[in-house]
Amino acid sequence: MTIRYPNGKKYTPVPKTDEKLPKKKDLSYSNRGKTLEEEIDETNEFYLQRNIAVIHKKPVPIQIVKVEYPSRSAAVIREAYFRTPSTTDYNGVYNGHYIDFDAKETESKTAFPLKNVHPHQVSHMESSAKQKGICFLLVRFSSLERYFVVPLEMLLLAWSRMLNGGRKSIPLGEFEEQAIEIQLSYFPRLDYLKAITQLLP
Amino acid sequence: MTIRYPNGKKYTPVPKTDEKLPKKKDLSYSNRGKTLEEEIDETNEFYLQRNIAVIHKKPVPIQIVKVEYPSRSAAVIREAYFRTPSTTDYNGVYNGHYIDFDAKETESKTAFPLKNVHPHQVSHMESSAKQKGICFLLVRFSSLERYFVVPLEMLLLAWSRMLNGGRKSIPLGEFEEQAIEIQLSYFPRLDYLKAITQLLP
């Protein structure tokens, strides 16, 4: 759980200066404290520049209540609220394929808690898959520095197991068996489209 | 131009009660004062419910500057600004096809002004089309109650004509010749996917 301070900034611990630097190899492939969202943005920018794919993060949905129009300057939103998204965060097109996914991360070293996934996201992906979209979760085990593409079918099995009273998380072992692990590379670090080729028709 | 009052609400004229009701046929097919966005939302909801397509409007992109976290209630955004969108407003998937479009309306009865279209939207559609996405504009001539699907190729021709010093709008006659007119129906009123079948590969 992220601690949120009243000014809306996340608490970021100050790195100790006497900490040993990671080995060179680790440094090259390290995410240098980037959020998963920043890593994906970087990858998507790479895809866009190279004409590999056009995939964007959707803006956060906001309910705007009050806007001020100061003369000679930009409109200022003075009261607004966060709304629950009705879809996943990322979508776009890759060589004729509709791509749709959400990105999730966990600090756990043993399992991915399904409470990170919202029911409306599951049903959105189910609807998109019926239209032959390629739908998945991109999950980062942050403490392990491991990334997996979870095909929708795998998510749906775990989801229905939970709805039937079974476990509320997906153990790492299931990821290793059924998900597609993303092999980190130098640039882009997170070449997730390479990992989904086996999901394409 | 919509009149904007300081509280951010649009001015909506109160309908006169002694106004004559439109003829029955007009009423059935009329948009009843709906915005183009509302009409498209209604169509997209119809497509979603019938498993025809999954197409959503993206949220308006906002730069959030200040958020308050009152105890025991939802976070309130207290300062935020509208950002320029980097993509079109609508995208999704329709039977294996990636769909990407923007909706525009004009009060003009003779031509569609290209200033309604932003350069980043044009380049976004060009990139998406290279990935085999189906990209177009949906244009409403509000005074004429006529709706057209403008294929990207038609837009690009008019766009480069403008960049080369030619006219800054697309005349209605070109719409009638080169665009696809949407035949209004009862429900959904604006069945735009029917109009794009000739754009599919």
C-alpha cells in the first residue's frame, strides 16, 4: 500500500548514499526506479517511432464538477473526482491485431493478488476477446524483477476459481507454468509484444 | 460558439412550451438535441450490449496539479488543466478490426473547416493505418442533420491540399462524392459501423 500524503505526492524513500552500486549487468537492465507505467510508456514510444505498433495508455477518467475560466489564461479545473475506469488502461493496434491490456504490479514474491484486478476490466477483456482482440494482463513482480504476460484465458480460470470460493491470488508457480515470461532486453527493456506472438491467431 | 458561464455549465435555452412539436417522422429519427458525443456513446453502448463491437471514447486528458484527500471522503482534484490529446477520441475492436476515429461537427451548410482537425490526430491516424487499423473521421453537418464517414485517404488528400496553400475546408460536394453518408435509422440512430464495411480489408 502506497502511503499518500496530503499534497498528493507518493512517499519515495531517499536512497542511502553508502549503498553499493549494482553490478554493471544489473545496471544495464535495471529499471532505475521507474514505475511500471513509465516502463510501458517507454516501450510504446519505441514501438511508435519504429512503426512497430501504436499503443497508448488511456487518460485517467475524471468527473469534472467545476471549471474556472480566468481571462487571458487557460481554463482551470477547480473541482473534479476520480472515476472508476470502465475499460483497461492500454489499447492499440499491432500489425492488424487489436491489443488490449492492463498493467499490474505486486510486491509479493509468491503470488499475485486478484484484488488488483477489477471485475469491469475482466468483462471488458472478455467482450474485446469475443471481437478477436488480443487481451492480457502485464504483471510485474516488483521484488523479483520478473514480468509476465497473463493471457486472458489464464486470468479467467483463476478468476472463476476465486468466484467459486478458491484462492484469491495466482501463485508464482502458475505464472511460471502458464504465463509468458518477458525476457528483459536493453532497449526497449520491456519488449512485451515479443512475448505475445504466441497469442496471435 | 457555446456560451460558458463562470460555474462551468453550458447555457441551455429553456424550450418554449408553445413550440410546435415536429412531425412524427422527424421525431423518430431526430437527435432530440443530443450532442454528437452522446449519439456515438449511445451507438457504442448498443454495439457493446449486442456483442457487435467494443468501442469507447477515451477520457479527456488532464494534467493534475493538486489533489486534496479529505478524511473519510473521496479525493478531490483542486487544480488541473486540460491537455492536448495525442490521439483520436474513439477506438476499439470490431470483429478483428482495430477501429480508430474522431468525431467532429460543424454548423456550416457548405463545407467542413479543417481547423477542427488537429495535426497530431492526423499523424496518429496515419500511424494506426500503417498497422492496418481502420481510421476515419465521423463528421456531422449539424444544420443539415447529415453524417458522413470520411476515410483517412480522403482526409489526407484535403489535408495536403491545405498544407500546399489550397482551401482550408472540405466542401459538402466532396463529401457527397467521396465520403460515405451514414443512413440514419431508428435504433441505434447512428449505425456508423454499417457505413464502414466498404473500408474493411
